[in-house]
Amino acid sequence: MPETPESSDGAGPQLSAAQVARRLEQGVELLIATLRWAVAKAGGDLTEQEVEERVALFLAYLRRRMSGEVEVDAYGYDADFTQHIYLPVLRVLYKRWFRVQVRGIENIPADGPALIVANHSGTVPVDCLMTQVAVHDTHPQQRLMRLLGADLLFRLPVIGETVRAGGTTLAAPSDAQRLLAAGELVAVWPEGFKGLGKPYADRYRLQRFGRGGFVGTALRTQAPIVPCSIVGAEEIYPKIGDLTPLAHLLDVPYFPITPTFPHLGLLGLIPLPSQWIIEFAPPVETADLGPDAAEDPLLVFELTDRVRETIQSRLHVLLADRGPIFG
């Protein structure tokens, strides 16, 4: 029987070049098989050829990353990462878990700037991510929606870097104005943490929209405002309590108690599979008002109230249309 070559330092047998090559080949074969399975599961109705094409695109993406071919814009947005990792991962939740229905996508312009304004809920900002997927996947031009996020989001390790690469930037009027001036599609959730972290008993009741800063931004850039109503997010993590002392300790707006968290540990982080409807209403045009209208507080208040009332009234209609929460 041939002897297995020993290492010179006595650390044990060394693999031959052929054995190393074979193990690498097996690893690649396993990776490709896993990718085929994951793509098929996520895609659902994809043909075998479409699965193979998506696997090939992902492998090409990996080669680019390994060779250092990374391009980001001034805000940290990474288009390659977004198309091949970020959106495909979110798409599994969007299609398989929440079964999102989209209405009124024709109300989002084919090109040029627009400011999407939506209700906020769900304890964790999953509604922002699902709306981003909804716009990209159902809009004829597959427009990428740039999200405006709170500074807390960017202080979180890994998460902050990931969402920035996926197109989110700081919710500052200056950034929003620059994006709109560049013809981007931008989204804002004016309720902020008051809407996101409200108790389940207050579900689908809009909180204050602040002082209408988003309206001023839209007026200065003459971008249309598209009201967006989201049904489904309220039920994914129903907030029934708040550990306020722990929230203060962690320096976060709230530390939620839900029917599953923290009682079930990590399992409690799995969102409940509610049915979603995301609807985009006809836009509120601002171009004919001129940028100086942003300095008129009464007009800003009137437009803010109009957008808020549009979203609230549509929420009532969508709730009736949805039927069972988890059906």
C-alpha cells in the first residue's frame, strides 16, 4: 500500500495537488447545486434555463467581487450588489412570505424625480424594503427607489453598510434634495419611529407627519409627490409592550414586546406571514407651484395634510379589500 506523504513539520499527511484540485472542484459543484436549489425556490415558476442563467449571473458577480471590481456612488449605493444579492434576498420575503400585491404602479413616473411618501409601521422597517422591491419588480422601467433612513440605522454594524449599499441614505433634506435634483426616485416615511413603533392597538392610524419637510423638498425640486399606502406591515411584529428601561440603556427609541419576542428568543425575530397590499395613489404635482412655494408655510401645511389624508383614506379601503390577515 502506498504511503501517505507526511509534512516536514510533523503536522500530518499533506494532500497532493490532484487531491486539492478535486476538493476545490467538489466545493464548486456543491456551491452551484446549492445556488440552483435556492434560485429555483425563490423564483418558483422559473424554467430550468432561467435558473441556469441566474446562477451564471451570480457566479459572474462573485468573480467580479473577488477581483475587486466594486463601484459605489457618492452615497454608497452599490448597483452590482443590489441587483445580485440585496434584491434577490428580499424578493424571497416579498413573494413567498408576504405575497405582496401592488396597485397603482402606473402612478410612478417612467423617469425623472418623484417623492414617494408612505405610512410607516411594523416595529422593524420591513415596509421600506418591501416597497423598494415592489417598485423595482413591478415598474415597467424597474426603477430603483432610494430610501431615506434614520441615523440610527447607519450606526448598526453590518445592517447600516448593507442598506447603504442597497440604495438607502441618511434622511437629511440636503441628501433628498440632491437625489431628486439628479432625477432619482426617492421615498420617505414621515411618521418616523412614532409610526414604526406604535402599539398594535393603534394599527393603521397615522401619526403626525411632522412639519412637512418632505413637501418643502418636493417643492424646491419640483418633484411630484406620490402617496403610498401599505397594508400588512402592522401585523408582522405586533407590538404589545415596550421595555422602556432597556430601550434607554441601548439608546434606541423602543424595545418591543410582541407575542413571539423576546419569549421565543431568535425564533421571535421571524416576522408573521401577513398578506400585504402596497398602493401608489395619483401624484400630487408641484411643478406648477414653483420652488419659492416651499417658503409658504400655509401651502406646505395644506399639501402635507392632503397627502396624509390620501394615505389614511386608502388604508381603510385596502384593509377591507385584503380580507383575512393571514389568509
